[in-house]
Amino acid sequence: ASLYRIDRWGPPYFAVNSSGNIVVRPYGADTLPHQEIDLMKVVKKVSEQKSAGGLGLQFPLIIRFPDVLKNRLESLQSAFDYAIHSQGYESHYQGVYPVKCNQDRFVVEDIVEFGSSFRFGLEAGSKPEILLSMSCLCRGSPEAFLICNGYKDSEYISLALIARKLHLNTVIVIEQEEELDLVIDISRKLLVRPVIGLRAKLRTKHSGHFGGTSGEKGKFGLTTIQILRAVRKLEQAGMLDCLQLLHFHIGSQIPSTSLLADGVGEAAQIYCELVRLGADMRVIDIGGGLGIDYDGSRSTESDLSVGYGLDEYAAAVVQAVRCVCDRKFVKHPVICSESGRAIVSHHSILIFEAVSATAANTQPMSLGLGFQYLLDGFTEEDRADYANVTAAAVRGELETCLLYSDQLKQRCVQQFKEGSLGLEHLAAVDGVCDIVSKALGATDPVRTYHVNLSLFTSIPDFWAIGQIFPIVPIHRLDQRPGVRGILSDLTCDSDGKVDKFIGGESSLPLHEMGGGHGGNGGGYYLGMFLGGAYEEALGGLHNLFGGPNVVRVSQSDGPHSFAVTRVVPGPSCGDVLRAMQHEPELMFEALKHRAEECGHEDEIASAALESGLARSFHSMPYLTTAATVTCAMVNS
Ligand code: PLP
């Protein structure tokens, strides 16, 4: 566990059991030993063939743990409840979940259900997001906020006003000055009294990667001049009482509570000024930014970590708001936060299989035989270099050996390009050079493990912004890993590899894979943890690899301590083709027609050809490994 730092980033949800498997602790620190869920047991249940009692699902797989999600929400709420109670704060905390972090229907529905007893709401940033939030919140608490952020046109604003007509507690947050005119206009037309928020551009700046939206030059929000103009405009329209919320967001992954308190304090000053100017202020919405400690280092220096936990975060926020409001004799506002990363990151684990690994060293041709046998094809100079290599080897002068072998190789590559040297000759020279560099310890000891995954679909932030997640084998953790490796995905793209890991490592300790030459054959499972936020929504269709299969696993007191409560199959080849405007049904018909035209097969062979084609459209784009090949046949 310490080799992979699981003891640092894992608690309170992930640990390693005595069998060397990762276990999920669904209720965090309150999990009892018999409630722990062995991830390998889940993987077995989900991937094993149906005939063996499994669900026959292919990798990659996302396993969602709703109990973890519930625990995250409750922990956030109780951190604020505690800070409010202990500091004598005279209002309450009422959070919202920014659906952009993971818009999956079942994730959002779970959040609304789990949070309804404490009025937890949703935040939307686009028209489809507001539509999904409206429909999900119909089943939430009537007091839950629906916060409408992002760029808005009249259609977006109309939707938000309709939401108010539907008695959803909707707040339209003005991010650009022009939006206010639209809100005033449309609300008059629709005869709805809106509740309006203003997003302030704070001076407080978060200097990490995620701080791009903060500071005076940030993308969103109103400057002080614009805030004053908005107040005046609302006053003239007789709508100053509609202004009830102040919002800001200084960026995701806020590194320290001191920066947080600085930002919240500045916003609280603006809040108090808005009260003074006559607005009917009730809520301060501190945006997102509650961070995740991906590497468990508790460092405030990197985007990978943060120097606080939930309790410290909540305490810093409550204190900053309270101090400013008390000084100005302003009634304490409801505190709202839009934490996304901190709510959904832990509950979902991406599981993928290593299907093969490069051999430790490519098998070199025997120096003597290969070269001697082919000597005739080489030039005088080549033969002289070869003689020098062997003579230096006999004398044990490895550096000289390397010098001559490099010289030999360079010349032979040129001769090959010119067409004067055969492939066997070049291979023999490569073999000689491999032996020499191996003897010098100069070969790269890092292996490449090929994984049944698309980085661009499932870990897009690694490729896009260098975001690093904990990636570890989910079993065999009671065995010392014998090699180091990087992970190479299925896409035909040289960027499709993971070669940076937590702890600043450029390779990962890995176990030898069983099976054939070079360790092929699958059966080695890795998990990417803390990736429940942003990755699914950002993932693309590079090489037409679609999303993974998704299963929802709840803790149960039954014999396995878990139950699979939902299965959502990932997109098939047909589905991903459709996403790029191809029409799988027509494609199938065209290919079938072509098969008939070619028609020299008997009836049985042509039926097999047709069903083979049909199966391909219905199967997933990922590799069908030994374990799943039969079930794919059975399923189709
Ligand atoms: N609110 C707004 C306005 C955002 O832009 C974001 C994302 O950056 C969030 C909330 C969620 O932030 P986080 O995931 O850091 O909680």
C-alpha cells in the first residue's frame, strides 16, 4: 500500500486487505470491517461469463459506489453544520452540485435524492444542463437551489424563468453585463419575478493551473463598476429586491485555506456593500474550488494536492463570512457552495485490464551465429567494426565495444536505406548492438504495458492538462512488483500513454503478467481512482473508442457485502459510428449486399458472415479479451 501511496490518498475510502486486493470502504471512516467491498470480487462478478454466474461485461469498466457519493455529500454538509454551530453563525449552509462535473443521469439523481433532506441543489451552466437540473430537482427538496451560471441567451433565461414558474428555487446569476437587460425584459414578458445573483470578479487570484478564471482579468463575472451599474439598472427597473445572491468562483483546486479565506472575505465585503445599496441579499455562493488531495501529500504547492480537509475548508469559509458581516452589522447570509470535484471524485473507479506487456528485452540474435552466418553480405568496413566489437568484448572493454557497435549500426542503417543491405543483416547488427547495450546496462528497464483503454475517452485530463490520478493494480498488492512500466492505450496515437504517476514517478511498479511471451494474456487489473469528476464529460471519441461499461455497486449485508444495482452498457461500435453521422443499419445492409454479390459461399458460410458482421456493429469498440470473448458471442 505504501509503495503506491494508497495509505496517503486512499483514506477513508480505499485500503488494501490481507489478500492484497484494494477494498472500498463505502461509509468512509464509519465502515465496519464486514462492510468493506473487495474490488476484485466486484470485477469478477461483473466480468465473468454469464454461464459462470457473472454479468459478462467487457473492460474498461466504471464502477460507481453510491454509498461513497452519499458519504461525501453528508460529510460536506456536516463539516459546514459543525463550523456553523461551533462559531455561532446565524444562518445555514445549503450547497449545490455543479452538474458539469459529471452529468450522468444516475449520478445527478443520486445526489438530488441523497441531499434532499438538507436542501442540496444543482448548478447548471448551459441549456441542456438547466433542462436536466430542472427535471431532476422536481424530485428534490422544494427549497433546493437551482443556480443558473454560464453564458446565457434569451432561451436560457426563459428556461430559468420557467423553472421559477415551476416553483423550483431558481437563481439567475448574471455573469456578463448584457444578460441583465435580457433578464429584466423576459421576466416582464413572462410575468415572473426573478431571483437574481451577481457573479463578482474578485481581485483575489489563485495562481495554480485552475486559477485561470480568477483575478481581474478572469473570464467571467462583473467588475466593481459593472456591479454598481447593475444595481442602478435594477433599481430603475424597480427590481432591486430581486437581487439576492452574490457569487464568485476563484478556480478549482484552491490550494490553501488562506487563499480561500482571502477570496471569501473579499466577496463578503461586496455582499455587505450590496446590502448597503438596498439589495435584498440572502445568499453568498462561494463557487467551487474545494480540492482533492490526489497524491496524499497535503501540499499547497501543486495542483495535485491541497493543504486542508473538509472541516478546515468549512471552518475557513464560515469564519471569513462571519467576521466581515459582524463588522458591518449585516445579517449572516445562507452560505452556498458549488463543490463538484470534492463530491463526485471518489465514488467512481475506472477499472481496466493490461492485455500484454513488452518483454524485458527483445530477444537479440546470437552475436556469433547470426553475424558469422551472414558475414558475406557485409562490406569490409562493417566486418572490421564487427571484429573490433568482438575483440573489445573479449578484453572486457565495454565502452569501446559500444563505440564500434554504434559506428557499425549507423553505417548499416545507411546501407539498408540505400538498398545494399538485407533485412536479416540489419537485424543481426541490431542484435549485436542490443547485446552490447544490455551488457552495459544501457537498455531501458521500463516496460510498456498495453491496456484495454482509451486515454482520450477515459482520462482526457492527463493528455490535455497533465492531470495525474492515482493509478494502481487493484490486486496482487501482497506481492512485491518485479518490474516498472508505463501504460500504453489502444489508440493509434503516440500521446495515448500514461507515463507520469503520483509521487513524480515516470513509471509505475508493476507485477509480471502471466501468460505467453513477454507476459501476454490479460488478467492483470488496474484502477484509476479519484476520477469521478470531469473525466467522463470531457472524454472524446478518438479512434471511435466510446465510454466504458458502467456498473453501480451498493453495499449490502448479503454474502458478498455488495450488490450490483445497475448496469449501463457502454456504446457499441454502431453507437459510436452513429455519433459521427454514419448509419450503422445502412452500412450493414450495404455490406450484406456486397457479400451477396460476391456470393461464392454456401448458405451456412454466408449466414455466418452476416451474423459476424451484425455482431461487430453490436459489440464494444474495446478489445475482447479471453475472458469476455465467449460472452460477447452469447450476448449477440
Ligand atoms: N462553479 C463554477 C462556476 C465553476 O466554474 C466550477 C468549475 O470550475 C465549479 C463550480 C466546480 O468547481 P470544483 O469542481 O472545483 O468544485
